[in-house]
Amino acid sequence: MNTSIHSQWSSKLAFIFAATGSAVGLGNIWKFPYMTGEYGGGAFVIVYLLCVALMGLPIMMAEVMLGKRGRNSPINSMKILAAEAKQSQWWQLLGWSGVVAGILILSFYSVVAGWALAYVPKLATGEFLIINSMPLAEVQTFIDATFNSLVANPYNLIIWHTIFMSLTMLIILGGVQGGLERALTFMMPALFVLLLILVAYAMTTSNFMDGVHFMFDINFNNLLYPNCTATSCELSGDGILAAMGQAFFSLSLGMGAIMVYGAYLPDKTSIAQTTAIVVIADTLVAILAGLISFAIVFSNGLEPGAGVSLVFKTLPIAFGQMPFGSLFGTLFFILLALAAWSSAISLIEPAVAWLIETKRFKRLGATLFLGILTWLLGLLTVFSFNIWSEINPLFMFPNFADKTFFDLIDYLTSSIMLPLGGLFMAIFVAWLMKKQIIEAELNGSSKHFGYRIWYFLLRYITPLGVGLVFLNAIGIFS
Ligand code: PHE
């Protein structure tokens, strides 16, 4: 057993809430629907689900276990575990890449969470009730204008981004266990109930089944040829890479968030059972959010491929039309911001824990330093939607020529850093760690059927899968 200066979760349930809090967030409610829309529906969803089952679940178990064994920040845990397995100290890089990815993700995450905060007063004051008396075409113009005028104003975005980052820093200051445990116990169930209310509403809309078909009818052309125009279609691995990246992003995998939460896990907790609960909850929330969004899309003649604005354009229509819409709408965006909040904390905790372990920092100093750094980086995203929306830093590379700073940070982290991080975790656990250690940490045995499946997936299928998706994305197979 390795020693730790950090405290632990008070119970198994506290860990489940924290890990679910990390996993469920903007990734499920904002990102999953709009990516499904952009990549044409069912085929994206099926690849996503396959990645969750064949890579996500096994890697999450491995990542929790690395944390529980290492008992420190991802950087120091990897240092300790590499020494224990007589491997190179370069394995610390895995922790480092996670720290960097976490800060980069949080920089745009906080801006988008700011959008959710900005919608709270809009709903509370009944701004969307007016759509009841509008013809369909005007409804679309109205919701477009509402979203566009929000993101067009950098000052507004900066204010909401600042509020969200301050809230995140506040919890981090209190220590994740103390600050987070209580809040999450009522938050996650409340969010779930509201989602169910929205699903019930979605089922009453005229085109609910169109949304279901869009999400579950599998048409691989949409995924493999995402950039089709009237004149040309080009085969591309981007869609599959995006689906895999989304699986890692949504489950918070590959950057140490789940590892650092594992480091606070009480000794006797069953890793297999707890991670399975987290994965199922996360997937369920994403699917529900998709069903809700697409029912509204197809019932109101909207575009499924609207991009990052999708849920901010669909959900207000629902809240404008349903009974008690202003109340539910206000609650929903508050809960969305809270869900983002509990994810944000896990994005920055690996870095904070590491700075504290180096002992040159107290929690306050570490939080302030990292918070301000992330806030500054967030300005790149803020400006990507207004004054720098035409700036494409990688314009000289055809594949990235039209990407803004925000697009690039999102791509670098979700599609590259997280899957790579997960790949190396899988390799470390399934190829380099001693089997006795793994069995002891998992309270498992190599004779157990589930354990054998997990080990097989982690050792062969996960690395092969991630590798193939990467090779496909750089065009090796086309
Ligand atoms: N899983 C979170 C979400 O879906 C985002 C996240 C990614 C959090 C990586 C931590 C680590 O919103």
C-alpha cells in the first residue's frame, strides 16, 4: 500500500456520486446531442456505444485502480507505480499529459458552462414564452438570435466564464471530498428527474419518433462521409475518431480525473461494481439528452447539424411550450451548470493535488494559480465565437483550415490526448503491472469470469481499437 497525504471519500456511495458527477456534464447534455447531429445520427451513436463498452468500461476500471494503488496525484501515482513495476520513469508523462489536458478542457468547458448560466435568467424571466404566439419560422429566427447575441458579446461571455471559474475554485478550495460530497447527493438525482420530465414532454411532440429513428437507425454513409456537398463526397475517419473521443470525454477518461478520484477511494470498495454504475448512468443521461433534443429538432423544423448551439436552441422551445416551462427551464439550466460544475472540479483536481504534493503550494495557492491560468486560456474560447471567429491558427493544414482556437483545443484534447492517455493506461495495467497487485486491488481473481473478460479487453481489444481508430483517422485505410 502506498501512502497518501490526501483524505478519502466517506463511503462507496460518495465515490459513486463523485465519479458520476465528473462523468455527467456538458459532455452528455451539450456535446453528445450536437455531435450526433453533426455526424448524422445512428452510426455515430453505435460507434460511441461500442467504444463505451469495449474501451470505456475497461479503462475506467484500470484508471480507478491505478489511482487506488498509487494514492497520489496522477503524476506521482504513475511515478510510484512505474517504480513498483520496475518501469521507466517516463510513465510520469501520462500524469503530465492528463494535467495539461484537464486545464485545456476546463478552459472551454467553463465558457460553455457560462452559456448555461446565462440561460438561467432568460428562462426565469419567461423570455421564451413569447414563442407560443409565433409562427414556426419566426420561432427559429428568435431562438437563433437569442443564442447568437449571447456569444457575439465577449464581455458577457467573460462575465459568465468568470463566475463559473470562481465557483469551481471555491469547491476546490474546500477540498473535493468535503466540498463536493454533500452537494452531489441531491444534485444528481434532481437532474435525472428533470431529464425524465423532459423526455415525457418530448414524447408528446409531433415528431418524437423521427428523433428516435435519427438516433438509432444505422446509416454508415453519414458517419464516413461527413463532409458531403452536392458535388463531392470524401471518405473520412473523422466521424469514428470523434465518436471514440466523445466516449472518453463523456466518461472523463484518459486524463487522471478518475485516477485522482480513485486515489481517494476507501480500501475495500469494489471497483468493478462502482465503475459499472458510473458508466451506465453516464450513458443513460447522454441517450436521454439526445432523445429530447432530436424530438424538438424534428418537431420544429430545426437542423440536427446545428453544432455547438444545438441544446441552447432546442430546449428553450420545449420550455416555452410546456406547462410550468419557465420553472422547469430555470431549474434545468441551473442543474446543467451544476452538473458542469461537478465535472469542472475533477478536471482541475489532478493538477491541484500534484501542486500540493510538491509541498511548495497550499490548497489556496494551488487553486488560485491554476484557476487564473485556466481562466486566461478560456479567453481563447470566448473570442473564438466573436472577435476571433475568423481566425484559424492552423489554416495551412487542409484538415484544420477552418478550425477556431476553440475547435482546435476541443479536437486536441477529446480526439487525441484522452484516447492516447487511455491507451497508455491500458498498456500499463494489462502489460506491465504485476498480476498479483491487480488482483489484490480489484479484490478479484484470475479465475473469475468477469475479471478474465476485463483483462482480455484491456490487454488486446482496447489498444487495438484505439490504434485502429487513430490509423483510420490519418487515412491509412482509405
Ligand atoms: N465527462 C465530463 C462531461 O461529460 C467532462 C470531463 C472530461 C470531465 C474529462 C473530466 C475529465 O461533461
